[in-house]
Amino acid sequence: MKKRTKLLSLLMAGAMAAGLLAGCGGDGETQVATADNNTTSTAENAGQDADTSGSGGQQINLRAVTFGNNYDVQDMGWRWMMAECYEGLMRAVAGPDGEEFIYAGAESIDVSDDGLVYTFHLRKDAKWSDGEPVTANDYEYGWKRLLNPENGYDYASFIFDVAGAEEYYNGQGSIDDVAIKVIDEYTFEVTLKEADPTFQAKLVATPLYPTREDIAEAAGDNWGKDWKLCVYNGPYCMTDLVEDNSMTWTKNENYWDADEVKLDQINWYCVPEDVTAATMFDNGQLDVFDASGDYIAKYDAEVEAGNIQTLSTEYPTTAMICYDHQNGGKSGLMKNVKVRKAISYSINREEMVSAVYGRYSAAYGLVAPAITMDGESYRSQAEEPIKAEYEEYANNPEKLQALFQEGLDELGVTTAPSDITLVLLDYGNTTEDQMEREYIQQSLQQNLGVKVELNTVGDYAMFQSERDAYNFDIFLWSWSSDYNDPLDFLNIMKTGVYPSYGRYSNPEYDAMIDSLNGVQDSAERLAKYQEMEKLLLLDDCGCAPIYYGDKHYYYQNWVKDFNTSSFGASQELYRTYIEK
């Protein structure tokens, strides 16, 4: 099961992994440690070490809401860090002109005419941070480690399309039968069971990064847990960490393209509160700020005045309402599609993204606009399946209550809506977290005439515990795609794949996904994706999409060549530099 934080925390952190909010000093100022490990207040010291010329070298100061604690690339864990300190066969970089996929650890890839055999030719100058070469064995070991059932990696299914992979993972075959084969030191070959047009798109994802066998085996159970045991093959190395406090990356001098990497040091500071981060950004103590809410208008004005720069891109994330399909929720009502639709259509998406976030875009489909097919946004080719029906009910409490009542009647429930309580499970302590849940609560109470109880917990671990105990009717969750294909969104609702999305199950939907095996024709896949999305959202209301994600960065004028990534590091810094 993939682990995903709620979208708000995810994007504010600039990260793709679940985590807890970091602690602050007793006086309310976030405490950080500078690169020399002297702990001082952020507001006083962040940025003072960021010398842009001379002996200090090129440095940049960045903010995160939380740091991760998982350094195992096969476990996906800490993707925003993984994609900068490590590198796979390909790299994805999103700039103002869209997403670009470029060769990284590979120099070239050959694909057989039948689409089954992939031959990867590695760079001969790629090295690990300890000077050892990055070889085909490192990829073979990493990929087979991903499939090892004893490791229990959530992303093992990522490469079940490799011949022998799924059988090995399920204990029905041998590792020797997995069709991942080293040809020579810098060449390896992978054979698929069936042609899969999504396979190459997955190559940017961290579970398919290489892993050093000698290092991982020596680390044993500590692999992925202790950052000091790691070696890196990306542009940067992690060289200092004070948990929930500060982190330092330094340039990897053994990186194959080190001459083009301009930044010598990246200083990360853990700053949970937007107001503190904004003050630091205003004072030049942070170089980049991922803004939302009222800060959007403020910094747009600064951009217009020429005082700062901005970069805004679509992001392959969709936030959604999930229902308890397993038990019908605490109320017992979530098994009825009309009840679920009444809840969904009670939420004014346009108003919510404006009032609560000041960013993002209203969602009436599951697949985000950032996902493309044949170079064009999927959403420009596929209409959003629930939009027309939503508009029939939106802002019409009488009609919404009638739909809700129809659902109650079908369930044989005679309780008046005013005596019904729905439980909304949520977590997070920021102002926007609170606004988010209160908006949903008020929307349902006003439009359906029910009571909505907030089951609010303090952190992700508690949220997960309450969710797994089914102490909810609904919760807000999100999905951020790992590769550029609609299937990565649609697959999350297949029976048993990711139970954390409410345990929706429909054999017809599952069969549609399976029917795509071996299908390479884009038009045929597009038609099937649209059919699946309609069944999931319009016919079944398996979940209720609320908004699509984006990235909205502001950065100082001295920061140059700043980019983002949709499927790798949230802030791509390997080409960034500081202008004096």
C-alpha cells in the first residue's frame, strides 16, 4: 500500500511522503542547527551561511515542514530527497514549458519491436559518492530487492509486468526466473510478460533506482534507517541532519555531471508555520517559498513589482473524499451510492479552493490535468465525468436533501436527517487544516441537514490507526501519481490494491483494468480510461474528487534556473545557481 499524506501537508512540505509536523522551540521560534551544528533560532541565523560567492561557495536555503526518516529508495519513502541525492535511469523535470523526461543513469534504451525486451545502456562515468562505479548489478540487485517478498515493499507491484516478477513475489516462482539480466557491467536487460506502454514512464520512480548490494547487505536491518550508512549516486549527498530541525546536502563531487552542478550546499530548515517561513522569505533568509492562501496575492504583487520570481505548474495530485465501503461507515450509510453522491455534491469545489487554499483547481475527475497522453493533458481529451451531474445539484440544498433521502429510503433508514451524525476523520494542526475540515463540515450540515462530527487526530500515525479501525464515515485523502499515465490514478481503486482509499470494490472495474494488459494503442487505452473513470465516479461514486494539485513557488531574484518535478524531487536543484 502506498502511503500518502493529505495533500495540504504534502504540498506545503514540498515532499511526497507521510510524516509528522516538526517541533518548535518554547519561545515559538523554530529552532534550527546551522551547518556547524550550533543550534540557534531560525529567524536570526537562517541564510547567514548562504554565501553566494567566495570561500563559502554556492549555497541555497530552503524550507520543509517535516523531514523524512526513510533512506531506502526501494521503499519510495522520502521521494523529494531521494530524487536529488540519488538517480535512476531517467529524470523528470517540470519547468514553465511542462515536463521533460531526460536520460540520467542511462545513456540510451533499446526496445524490441514487440515491446517486450528493454535493454538499458548505462553511463560508464556514473559513480557512487564513495567513488565506486554504478553498474548493471546495482540495478539488478535493487529491482530484485524490490520484488523480494521478505522485504514486503509496497511498490513491488510496480514491476509485476516483468516476466517472473509477480510469481516470485507471491512465492510461486524463483528469483532466478525473474527476467532481469545483467549483460555486462554497464548493460542490463528486462523482459516483460506483455507489452506495457506505461513501463518506460515508471523508470523515473525511486523504487527503480539502483542499490549497492555490498552496502545494503552490510547494513542489514539498519538499511534505510540510518542516513550515515548511505552512499549516493545523485547530484548531492546528505552530510548533516538534526532531526526535525535542519539538514545539509553538499555537492557530490563524484556525480557524473558534477561540472554542471552549481550549488555547493543546500541548507534545509524545518519551519512548520507559514507565517514564520514567510517572514524569513521576506528577510532573504529563505530563498524559496511554496505559498498558499493569502500569500498568493501578496507575492504575486511582489512578482509584478519585480522584487521576486515565481514558478507555477500543474502537479499530478488529486484530493478526494473517501468513503467507508467496507462497513458503510460509523453511520452505516456509506454503502448507498445516492448518499455518497449527496455528500460529494454538497461540497462546492470552486468555493473551497478559493476560500480555503487560494490555489489549486476544482476537480470533477480522478485523473489530474498534469497527466498527459501523447503529449497532451489527459483532461483535455477526456471530459470530467461528474461535472454535469454535480452542476444539477450544486448550491441547491432542497435537491441535495431529496437525493440524500432517496438513499436513506433505499437503505430502509427511517431516521430523520437531523438525527443522523456523519463522522469526518482528519488530522493536522495548521490553520488551513482546520479551515479544510470546517468547510466540509459546514457544507454537509447546511446542504444535507445532518450533523457532522469531526474526528480530528494530531498526526498521521493516529490518523492511520483511526482509519484502519473504521472510525469514520468519510475522510479527505489524496493521490500523487508516480508516473505519467492515467492508469496510476485509476489503479488505486482496484480491489485490494490500496485499501487506504476506503476499500471500494467492483469486479467490473477490476476487469476493465485487467483488459488493458498488452494494449499499446493510445486511442484504445484512452477510451478505456474514460469508461473506467465514468464507472468509478459517476455510476458508483467510489470516491469524490475535490481538487487538483499544483505547485506555486516564489523565489528570490538571485536564484536562477529553479525547476520542479512532478515525479521526482519537488524542487529540482541540480541546475540551480545563485547569482551574486
